[in-house]
Amino acid sequence: MRLKGKVAIVTGAGQGIGEGIVRSLAREGAAVVVNDMNAETGTKVAKSILEAGGKAAYAGGDVSTLQANQALVDTAKSKFGRLDVIVCNAGVAHWNKPILDVTEDEFDKIMAVNVKGLFQAARATIPVFEAQKSGNIIVIASTAGIRPRPGLCWYNASKGAAIIATKSMAVELGPKGIRVNAICPVATETPLLPQFMGGDNANNRAKFEATVPLGRLAQPQDHANAAVFLASDESSFITGVALEVDGGRCI
Ligand SMILES: NC(=O)c1ccc[n+]([C@@H]2O[C@H](COP(=O)([O-])OP(=O)(O)OC[C@H]3O[C@@H](n4cnc5c(N)ncnc54)[C@H](O)[C@@H]3O)[C@@H](O)[C@H]2O)c1
């Protein structure tokens, strides 16, 4: 058990990459706070972790608000006594389409969840981490922030912001014992995937797979494996990285 005794929050953990991450953290011994604004899926994931013998609590809320992030921290402390790790995974995209077809509402939503969500998570967690002189923030960014694909302009921009926010937090918070790293997934088999590809069909899949040297799309477990490493003390000298889990897509 690589995370025994640690307490972690994972946002957007009711399905997809977040679900894969929260299940792996729990399997490695962490007590987990499962966040998702979809109460049905979030509750289901927390319940199944409990049934498998793990420690879990569901806490809902929209991560673009300070109130929701504060409630996550309060849940971690009241249920499990402390907080060691937050995985900021919740994110949204717009459908793959030309720049000028993206609406202002779509832009605002993407920036609110993918960028402002990090601002709010930082405001809620850093005071706790500073007081205990340790803490670990893991941001789920994207290869989109490093090697953007056409049709995803403002999503790509939000993930570029997430990566530089990660590095900025890492350099400023390192002296306080707080590590901050990002994981950059390539296209991954989750309910969000059709939006990135502009529809899930054999042709689009072949196009995306052809850009990955290892020849396949990612699975949530690929990112969960990286998250366990970054959440554990095995990575205690690693901060400020944007770790590509992408089969070589960004080479
Ligand atoms: N799937 C991919 O191909 C891919 C690739 C690169 C990066 N990512 C990133 O990985 C993360 C997870 O993506 P996914 O594919 O698992 O997505 P998904 O849509 O399958 O799951 C996201 C979950 O987050 C929840 N959520 C959305 N907005 C929220 C909010 N404001 N507050 C709380 N919960 C919220 C949703 O209810 C959903 O359960 C995102 O940040 C995404 O940008 C995904």
C-alpha cells in the first residue's frame, strides 16, 4: 500500500479519468473524498470504494466555486482528520469545431471549470498545506496544453493555463513543502472523448491513434498509475512537472 495514511480529494471523480484515479488512490490505502457535481455518479463511486473495504466519502459541488472547494477540504478534515493531496481533475471541453463557432458561454464555462477551478482549489487547500508544512496538488491538464490539435482552441488554451499555473504554484510553494505537478493525458477512453474527436467513429479514432507513437488511445488507468506515483512519497523530489501520459504524442 503506497498511500497508507494519506487523505486525498479527487474532483470530477464520478466517471472517466477521475474515477480511475480515485479508485487507484483508495486501493493504495488513501482515504478519499470523491467529488463530482453529478451526485448520482459520485455517490456510486464512493459507495463502491467503501464496499471494497476502502475509506471514502462523497462531497458534491461545482469546483469553479470557493464554497465547493472549501466543503471538500472540510469533509477531508471532518471525516479523515487531515488532507495530504488534492487531484484537480474536473474539467470540461467544447465540441471539436472552428474557433469562431465557439460561443461566449462555452468559453466562459471552460475557463470557469478548467482554470478558475484551480484558483479556487488553491485558495481552499494552500492555507491547510502551509499550516502543516506539507501538501500535494496534482492537476489533470492535457497534451492539449503542449501540442494543441485543431478544433479545440479554447480548451487547449485552458490547459495551457493549467500547466503554467501548476509550474507557478510549484516554484512559489516549494519552499513551504508543497509539491504541485500536472498530468497531461492524451485522448483517453472516457465519456468526454467524442467531443475531442468531433464524434466517435472508426475514421476519427484511426486519425487520433495515428498521432500516438505507441499506437493506442489512453485508458483512465494509465493516468491513475501516474497519479499514484505523484501522490506517493516515491515522487518526493518531483515538483513542477507536466508529466505527459500520452504514448509519445508530444514528442
Ligand atoms: N478524456 C480525454 O481524452 C482527456 C484528455 C486530456 C485531458 N483530459 C482531462 O481529464 C479530466 C477528466 O476528463 P474525463 O475525460 O474523465 O471527463 P468526463 O467528462 O468523462 O468526466 C468529468 C467528470 O467531471 C465532472 N465535472 C465536470 N465539471 C465539474 C465541476 N465544475 N465540478 C465538479 N465536477 C465536475 C463531471 O460530472 C464528470 O463526472 C478533465 O480535466 C479533462 O480535460 C481528458
